[in-house]
Amino acid sequence: QGQSANTEIFMTPFLALGLFFLYTNVSFFSGIALGTALWFKEIAYAFIAVGAALIVCEIFLKKRTFRDLVYFAFGVLLPAVFVIFSLFIKGALNDFYEDTILFNARYALEFTSKPFSIIAGRLWGTTKGMLQEYALYIVAALYGALVLGRSKQSLYLLGWALASFIAISTGFRFFGHYFIVGAVPAALFCGVGLDRLTEKFKPVS
């Protein structure tokens, strides 16, 4: 899916960094990474929301403090300050608002009025192609999710998978390249699955 310069390709490394820093309790840098991803494509809002929810979850479990959430929020806002200031200096704020905010809002809402059958058909068509192309990869990822069980790793990866689904579903268009953002949790689940399978078959080899 990565043969064109789609914004998902450029934002995905920042989504991966955001997850890494979030998992390792470096909330400020996680916020910066996800805040940067947002300026590549607005669907990063889903990852910011899930990241904040994971921090709040751990605050209730007394594994983090409220300060972590504040640092995360500041991190998300920092790239926005630089970008907006740069646009303001160049006198491009109005163009930015019209060409990025308004245009993309209309684009995202345009397809939501279509009948459910059209939306479901497009989702199934794209999903079916991926199931055929990445069948072994998906099986390894599902096995990885299974062996992780109820762990912090599983919670964070499932959270990132949920954020990916929300991001992919925004606008209900389901183009193939939208699924690129789901590569981060999928690849990590797959890595865990392959690692455990390798350990299991070591005695045989």
C-alpha cells in the first residue's frame, strides 16, 4: 500500500514513536510525536485521544500521576505552536483554515451520507483484499495478541489497534492506503507471535 507519497506513510513513524514513548512513560515526547503526526494528517486525533485515555487509565491504577497527562498535552500542543506561528508570520493562516480545516471537514463528511450498503461494501472489498494478501501475517499477529494475554503490552497494542480502526474509519471511505496506520500495532503483534513460535519450535530444530 506504500507505493505513493500518501500522508499516512509520513505520519506512521511518528505514531510508532508516540506509542514507544507512551509505553516507556515519557509522556512529553509521546505528545510531541503524536502532535507532529497530527500535522501530517488529522486522523492522528484518534491516537492522541487513545494515548490520553491510556494515561488516565494508569492514573486510576496509580501507575502514573496527573502530571503525566499535563506533559502529554503540552507535547501535543508544542508542534502546533511552531506550525501556527510559522503560518502567521507568512500570512497564510486563512489559506490554511480554508484549504486544510474546511476542505478536509467537507471531504470527511461527504461520504457519511451514502447508504450503509455502499460503505459496508467498500470496507469489505478492501478488507477482503488484505486478508488474501496478508493472511499469514494476520494469523501471526492474532497469535501474538493471544499469547500476550492480559498485560501492559497487550493493553497498549490493543489501544493502538483501536485508534487505527477509528482513524481508518473516519469519513467511511476505507481506501487501501488508509490502512497503513494500522501497520504499527499489527507489526508489533506479529513480531510477538513470530518470536513465541520461534521459541516453541527451537527444541524441534
